[in-house]
Amino acid sequence: MRTLAIAALQTTPVPHDTEATWTRFADQVRATRELFPHVRLVTVPELLLAAEGPLLGPAPAGWMEQVATTVPGPVTDRLCALAVETGLWLVPGSVFERAEDGRVFNTALAISPEGEIVARYRKVFPWQPYEKATPGTGFTVFDIPDVGRVGLAICYDGSFPETVRQLAWLGAEVVIQPTLTTTRDREMELVCARANAWTNQVYVVNVNAADPAGVGQSAVVDPEGTVRQQAGHGEEALVDVLDLDAVTRVRRYGSAGINRPWTQLARYGSTVELPMYGGSFRTPDWFKDEDGS
């Protein structure tokens, strides 16, 4: 059995205080390690370490520019050291990343227990016109040895079906989606999380910030679109053990033993014209039509 024990920490930053926020985050990661020693991966909300303030402010002028960091850089050095200390995989929300050309991206990271940055994903769909970060241009997955493949998405990315479809095409079996939602469209995001999980037959771990930084309601959704866990509005830890063999089962035999969207896409997708993409669907490398159905 391929399992991945995760902890999605629905928590908050100390507004506009990156040092205090780092201390709080590191203490929470250490506490998770102590309380739940079987957990292998810890994730937290979007831009937690950037110490974003409440939606209605007030916020220091140019906060994004002030806290933007290089990758690698001082923030990732700390993250890598914490991963080594705790022996955990870390998906520490996202940071404002300053690229070599000066542009700032909203970037999610994955850090291995060996202290290596194994994945860096720049948010492709910033929440425009409100979010000022530069859009990324591609999607990212990483492998946890002997377990499976994980994809990264950030918040508003989930509103675009292309995001999780591409991650699943790249072989993702779990999508970690740090989120910072402060508005009442959270219900829409939860609908999208379930739809993205079901239509792509993947787990979706959507971790939002707690009140008052966000509206909470973090969720873990299984590859049949069923909500395994959903948080309330306050600080909370969602701890779950994801059975990645369930992804294999669902893709082979269908959601509820019936629906097999990936099998159908893989078998017939190349014959379908997709003018909005300028081509057609290509069968993913990982697909095997073993049962011939």
C-alpha cells in the first residue's frame, strides 16, 4: 500500500511581521512532528511566510516588494534546515519570489526531508486584478520516493480546469493547493476542489488561512470527489493518511466503480480537436489500458 500521511495546518501569520510569523510557523511544524509522528508532509496556507495582513488592511505600502525573496535565499535556507530537523516534507504555502530580472512571483515550494528544494511552482493564475504578482507559465510536479507524485497549485489556480488537468496529465496523484481566501466565494472554491478531484481522479488538499487572515474551510478531497475532511473557520490541523493506491483503483475501475474519465481521454482524446489549445489531447506517459475496458 502506498500511503502519504499529511497535515494541512489551517493557521494564520502575524500580520506584517515576517520574523514572528516564521517563529510561529516553525513551532507549529515542530508540534505537528511531535503530536503526529506518522505524518510525512506538512503544508500551510498561501503566502503565510510573507505575513500578509487582513483583507481590509491597513497594509504597509509595497508590502509584496518589501518581503519578496530570492529562491534559493534566506527564507529557503531556513525552510531546508527545518525540513532536515523534523525529517518532514514541507510545502510551506507560498512566498513572494523575486526573480533575477526583478519580477515578483507568487511561488509554492516543496522541500524534501534532506533539505533540498525539489519543486518550485510560480502561480499561473494570480487573482487578477487584485493580485499584483507576475503570472507563471508552467505547472510543476515532484516525486516522493516509493510513494507517488505530487502536483502544486495555488488558490485561484483551482478555478481554471486546465490547472489540475495538466498536473494529472503530468502524473500527479495528489494536488497540494495552498490558499488565502478572505472572501465569501470560498463555497465556489470548494465546489472546484471537488470537481477537480473527481474529473482528474486525484486527491486535492486545499489548505486555507484561518480567521481572521482567511475564512478557513480547508478540505481534503479524495479521487472520487468525496470530501474526507473539512475544517471550520478557526485554527485547525487536518491530519489524514492518503491511500495513493486508491488513485490507481479509481482510474482503473472508475469513480463509484462506474466513471473512467482518464481512460476515455487516453483512448480517444487524440481524435478530438481542441481549437482553443491549437491541437488535440495527448495520451499521458503513465497511462496503461491494462483491463482493455
